[in-house]
Amino acid sequence: MGKAKKLFDEWGKNVPAEARKQDIITFLNAYFPGMWDQKGSSHIVIRCDKLKVSPDYQPYGELTIPVKGGQKVKGIYIKKLFNAANLLEGLKKLNEAKHEKGSELFLGVAIQNRDCSNI
């Protein structure tokens, strides 16, 4: 995921005026594996249920990216793609934090129960 991470970092700092379709596909394969499809050469459609949490992707959790001339994607759509990937990364981190907190709580209860049995 080296190239995709590099694109993520670059696009997070400065969205280019346009990008090559191949760069977009590299990014999609890393951040949206199995969640995108290209209809002909003119549009890439991303479908992800997790995107439904944002009004920008309602009601289906879908983002459509037009491909200009079959080879380039305009900056406005790169920004939308970056924002969707950033949202997923944030949701992933939030889920991991909840999981860790739940594990700590579970461990705390297990330790308390063990301590109580020794009394």
C-alpha cells in the first residue's frame, strides 16, 4: 500500500487539478477493495455501506467519479475520494478505540471477578 499511502498523504495536503486514472485505481484498490466498479471508461462508482453515515453519500453510500477522456480525474472528484477514504479511516480508528476500551472493560471485570473469588 506504499503508493496509495503516498497519494493519500499528498492529496491530504494539496489536491491536484487532475490525476491519472491509474493513480485513482491504485488508491481505490487500497482504500476501497472490492467496493468499486468502473462502468465503461467514463465513470467509477464506489459503493460502501459505511459511507452512509455521512449525508454526502446518502442514501446508498455511493460516490461516482467521472473519468475525463477515459484517462484523467478532476481535482474536485479527487477531493471527494480523499474525503471518503479519510472518513473510512476515521471510522476504523473509532471502531478500534471502542474495541480496545471494550477489551479493557472486559479484562477489568474478569480481574475483579477473579479477585472476588479469593475473598
